[in-house]
Amino acid sequence: MNGRPGPSFGALDLGTNNCRLLVARPKGRGFRVVDAFSRIVRLGEGVAQSGRLSEEAMERTIGALRVCAGKLRRGGVSHYRAVATEACRRAENRQAFIDRADDETGLSIEIISPAEEVQLALEGCTPLFDRTRRHVLVLDIGGGSTELIWVRLDDGRRPELAAWTSIAHGVVSLAERYGGDRVGRGVYDAMVAEIEGEIGPFAEAHGITAGAGQDGVQLLGTSGTVTTIAGIHLGLPRYDRQRVDGLRLQFDDVRAVIDTVIDQDFAARAAQPCIGPGRGDVMVAGCAILDAVMAICPAGQLDVADRGLREGMLLKMMRAARAERRESAAR
């Protein structure tokens, strides 16, 4: 062996709330992360009301994208993909923002459909599927939307995407309507009821509630809300992905954290090391979405995934690169 590192790949996920980057190198059938970046940019701030990305939100986001572009250059990345999701899908001025990001940072950003977002999240989460169950319900709480992905598991077969749904409620859009400081129990219950009303028909159509009651369903959460709840439950002085990713929480433990979060005001939540000031105003909205999902999927346990869209992009790019090398060698 010559000791030289293998090719580097980059995956950038520009969401309604966060701008997140992973740089990784292939390792076995997976990869090893060599650099990462995450910044709360609130690109989707106000989009639900105005239908447009604001100048302030675009400025914040361009600043984060410049950091990402620098990391991709310094990491010698040979393949990268950058995608944008719900905020850009909704915004009337999305193309102007995409063009500006390209001009000012050199990054080419694709706006992907909800269907592709689901496929990539599923790809990233597959390693955490519990093969002792018949189904997995993957929950992805975003800033501007929430996806539920219903997966069928059969022995020895690749997991099958049976159905999915996307609702236009995420932590940012919900918090903007209901408030993000101290939210009373009555307001919180109204948030939960609204989300239950949105996702209830999907659960009924696919027998999710009944299946979960028979221990046949794994509930797997991939979002900042879920990983934050895990960090708070563990009492982490600072967030630690290695301790959170793959953690299994009992519903009683999840609800104990939710109760604590609901009873706090913004300042108290912001002081939590796993929440911070950047997410203190949206955490209650995330808890309400999670609470509603636990109601329609009473699995009793919540598995935590600190992985999803970016990991899915990396795995797909690495697979394509391996196939390309095999074809080239066969010529």
C-alpha cells in the first residue's frame, strides 16, 4: 500500500433551519468522516408567511456556504453534492438565491423533491434498522416540513419503501405560528392535536398504530429534535454524536424530557448545552411533532439516528464511484 488517503466525498444539506456538511472517505461498505460543519442559518425564516427568502436569511446562509466551500477545497474533495429542501421548494425567489450562492461561493446547489429527500434519508438510516421487526417508521422532523417513511422489512431482503408522507409543518414554521418562548400546556396540546390530525390518516391507512401495539414496528427518529432529546436525557455537557447515534429511549424517558422542555422559557432552553440559543425557540414545536408521532405509533421505544440525508448522499456517491472504477477497469 502507498499510504495515500483515498478520495474524499462531500455532502451538503441546506435545510430550512440548518446548513450541514460532511466530508468523508470510503471505509469498507461505509465511510469515515474526516470533517463536518453545522450552522443554524434559518434560511426559511418567514417563508411560510411571505413566500420568499428574506435578505437577512440569505446573507446568513451565504456566509455558512462560504465556510462549506472552503472545507470542500481544503479537503481535496473529488465528488460532492449540495442539496436544498423545503425552504427553497416554497420560496418564490429560490432561483435567484441558488444563482447567488453559485456566484458567491462556487457551490452548485440542487433543490430536491420531497420524494428524493425521503429516499436519501432512508439510505442514510438503513444501518440502524432493527431486523427483528416487520416494519420501521422513520420520522424526519425538519425546519419546514416533516416526513414519515414506512418501511417493510423481510428476512434477507433489502428494506422496501412501502409508503411515505410529507406534511408542511416543521419546527420553524410551527414555532412561527404558535410561539417559541414560554408555550403553555393548552397551546402545546393544540400543536400536538394539529399534527395528529395531519398524520392520523397515513397511520390508519397503513396499519401503523395496530402494528406498533403488537411490537412489530420500530420507531426511528432522525432529526435535531430527536438527537437533542437524547442528549438531554443523557445529561451531556456538550453534544456527543457517538453517544447519541443508535441510542434507544423508552417513551417514558422521552416524555420526561419533553415535559421539562415545555415548562421552560426560551432562556432556560437556550442555556441547555444540547439546545443552545440557536434552537431554543423551535424546540417546543419539535417536541409537539414528536409527541404526535408517538401517539399514532405507540411502539414504546424511540431509536435515535444522528444520520440521514447527508449520509445517504455520501453512500450513493461512493457506490457510483466504485461502479465507475469497475467499469473503467473492465474496458
